[in-house]
Amino acid sequence: MKQRLVDEINKQITYEFYSAFLYLSMASYCAENDLPGFENWFKVQKDEEEFHATRFLTYLHDRNQHAVITGFENPPTEFTSLLDALEKSIEHEKFVTGRINYLMDIAYEEKDYSAVDFLNWFVKEQTEEENSFNIQRGQVKLVGDNGPGLFQLDREAATRVFTPPVIP
């Protein structure tokens, strides 16, 4: 692997761990605001992000490259509402999608087709991630940030579980 791609994948590992802590912060907000279902929903998202980080780490090891685990800036801890947290989540996921596309651009430029193949999974995953957040945001907008509709959405969010995908 060329060093540029290795360096950018190492940055992506940091971004993935940052994402996990961002969603843990949002889970904490939900817990503090009597939304245990959305607390669970964001914790499941945290688990997914940790899985992503570990996948990148393992990929570097599989390619006999050095993985670098670094710190990251503190995620926000204040949100004005559940809708605010979801809006910030969508913006963050769009950023991550841009990062994955950037990695894919580098992989193509370097003719590293193993990396292209690996990154294709993340391209599809980001489509699912953005869609998932958009659905949650849309539903919260529909029912409002309080009342019986939000109570029902919270109950549904409590059923979300993380099942690590089987990847060929």
C-alpha cells in the first residue's frame, strides 16, 4: 500500500472512534431527557462506529501496515432537543460519507484495487447510515419533539440492536 492511503485510513480510524463517542454523547443526552429508547438507538449506533473503526484497523493489519490509534477532539455534549441531535448526526454522517469517497478516490488514483474492494462496503454502509438518520429525523419532525408520538418513537427505538454484519 502507498503511504498516502495508509495515512488517510489511519485518520479514518480516528474519525470512526470520534463518531462512536459522538453517538455516546447523544445517548447520554437522551438518557438525561427520559428517552431511554433513543438512548439505546444511539448506543447501537456507537457500536456500529466502533465496528467500522475496527474493520479499518484490521484491514491495515491484513495489508501488513501499521495502524495508528490517536486521540480526537471532544464531541459536543449539549443538544437543544432530540431533533437537534439528529440534525447534527446527519451532518456528521455526510462528513463521513465525504471521507469514504475521498478514500475511494485515493484508492483509484493509486490503482489499489484491494482497497477499492474493501471500501465498497463502506460506500454502501454510508448510504444506509444516512438513510437511517434521515428516517429518524423525519419521524421526529412528524410527531414533534414531545408528546405521545415521541413516546411511541422512543419505544420503537428501544428495539434496535447491533448485529455485526457477516462480511465475505
